[in-house]
Amino acid sequence: MTTPQPATDPRAFLEHLYQAAVARALPLHNTAACLPQPPKGRTIVIGAGKAGGAMAQAVEALWPADAPLEGLVVTRYHHVPPRPEGVLARIEVVEASHPVPDEAGLAAAQRILAMVQGLSANDLVLCLISGGGSSLLTLPAEGLSLEDKQSINKALLGSGANITEMNCVRKHLSRIKGGRLAAACAPARVVTLSISDVPGDDPSIIASGPTVPDASSCADAVAILQRYGIEVPGAVMRLLAQGALETPKPGDPLFDGHEVHMMATPQQSLEAAAEAARAAGLTAYILSDEMEGESREVGKVHAALARAVARKGQPFQKPCVILSGGETTVTIRKQAPGTPKGRGGRAGEFCMGLALGLQGQPGVYALAADTDGIDGVEDNAGAFVAPDTLQRALAAGMKLDHYLDRNDAYGYFERLGDLVISGPTYTNVNDFRAILIL
């Protein structure tokens, strides 16, 4: 396929970089080097995440046909890829809700926990973990109902808390996260294969680390809940305050002999996009794969950098591509009664902040998208920004501030025809951002 030229088709070129980033993180490209040898006993495959279906298929394709294999993996609704021809289905894949848990995720977590009971030291548990697993693998702590977990999760998602803070709370309000699933597998050997969607690639944060030790504490969880004003049942708050919901810690012998392999990371995907840009004759700069903060504000910072490059040739010379990743946050603004509910996610909100900061800067184009293909809960991966974005919006009677005020990135870019729609990608290394400066 011919690579789109940046000068003649900036949007197609940026979408090409996005696809290069996604392709680098696909499970089938990254699984073989991480698989252990079959054990003397049983091999149980469990896991959760947006890439769960694709990861399970990769294991099935690569595992010896004569070696026993069974298991259960949960992924997001509509995130099971088409089955490759000739690959036998030996791992059950079920679907559940993301980002707010539901009964299907609860049932899957209960079944997974039951599946690893009574294993021996000769058995192997292969755990497939990717982003989104926190909501997909839900098993509330004692004293919490599923409705409580749903309410807390919604509050966390709209609070502006970062992923580390959110998953600290989730770990301490769960019977399966924060290393507790590994404890349930004992004495079997546990090998965890992870696709990272978090800044720093910390396996204890990805999907709230069900099979790895947790260095955070109940006291940390209490502080986060108080910091963001998130309510939990009084009895549960007392258990947290007493340390009664503590997770297994680093150094616990239950993790002896366990392995964790990072199959794909945000940095690797950014490097793949940078390589694709260089192949088209452009210099590419990777700012960071660990960017966090309020999405619209991160967009404004990127805009300031892009304007400096476009106007002054500092700190980079144009033409070039600037790339970044990480996981930003969106704080949901309270709306007056009767105000239409906003739609969108981190990538779209970033693009609104970017467009606002660029103010139509000539020669600057950008794309931001989630590498799982879904930005928030809508059907778009992200959005595209061009020098005439604000001008076209005003001509259509759309004021960017109004859309920002109600967190409605989807509505803004849908009317402009600038949504980026890829469909589910069956992987997830989080935010992808590319700014082309000509």
C-alpha cells in the first residue's frame, strides 16, 4: 500500500501513523517470545482486558496442539476479533462492560476465581492482562455490592483522578485485584503476559494488577477517596481505615517463581509511528509515552509547542511530526438542568484543547486517538484537527467553548466530519497523539 504523502493528504498520513502504532501492539505479533513451555500438569488461561480476545487467540495459535489448554478470558463488548482460519478455540472468551462494570463482568470474575481453585505446583496459570481489565474483572470486596462498585467507578472516572489513583482504589475494593488472583492460584506457577496502557508500564497498575504485588495501601485509597470527594459505604470506609482490605505486598513469598512479561508498550507503538514518519521523509520527535493531566490542558501545551515550531523553528525544525502518549484525564463539568449531555473521551477533549490553543495556526495538523479504537464510550477512536477547524466550526454556528463546557468532543467533531473511526483494534496501549507541522 502506498504511504499517504503528508503535504498532499495530512489526515490520511496521520491516520497511517496511528495504524502503524496500533499494528505494533497487536498480540499475535508479540506473544511467541513470551510463552513458557507447557507444564507437567494443566495449563489454565485466564485474563481480562480490551485485548483479551486477541491475546487468547494468539495463545491458541502458538500453543502446541498436543499440549492441554483451557481457560476463560473476559473482554469488552464487541472486542472479540474474527477467529483466524484453522485456529481451534480452546479458551472461552466472554464479553462484559467497560468502563463501568456490569453483571457479566462479575460473573466472569467469579468463574475465573473458581477455575483456579485446587491447582498443584505442576500446573501453570497463564494470565493475559491488558487495559480495561479493572472494570471487566469485577468482584466487589466484602460489604460492597455491584451497584456500589458501579457508582464508585463512575465517580472516579469523572473526578479527574489519574489511572494510578483510580486503580489504587479499585484494588482495595476488590476480592480479585491487587495480587489477590495470584494468591488464589497458589501453589501453581503464574506467568502474566501484559499489554501496557499505563504511564511507566507498571504491571501493578495495568488492570489493577490482579496477579502482581501491590505497593499501595488502604491508607492511600482512603486519601484518594477523600481528595476527590468520592463516597463509599461507611462500613467499607471503616474497613479501609483499619487496613482490613489490604492487598498482598512486594516480597510476599506467594509471588515466588511467578513471571511477568510486557508484550507491548506505548513507547514501542510511538517508535513504530516515528519510523513510519521517517520512512516518509519527515523528522519525528517523541515527547513522552507517560503524559498525564487534564486532557484539554495537555492539548493546549501541545498547541504552544506546535506554534513555536511553526513560527520560530524552536525547539524543532519543520517539517516534522511530534508524537506523544500516556493517559490523560477528563473532569466532567456539572451541567445546568436540561443541558444536552456531552459525549466524548480523552482524545477528543485533547483535540478541542489543541484546536483552541492553535487558533488556526497554518501548516499544523493533528490526530489524537485511543489505540483500542474507542474514545470513551462512543464509536470513534478520536479526532482530527486542521488549520481551518475553528473557522469551519464558526461557519456552522459552533463555538468551541460551548462544547468544552459540556465535555462534548464527539458532538463538535462529528458535525465537522473530523471524527476518527477505526472500530475496535483488539489491543490497547492507550493514548496516541501525532502533530504534523509543515
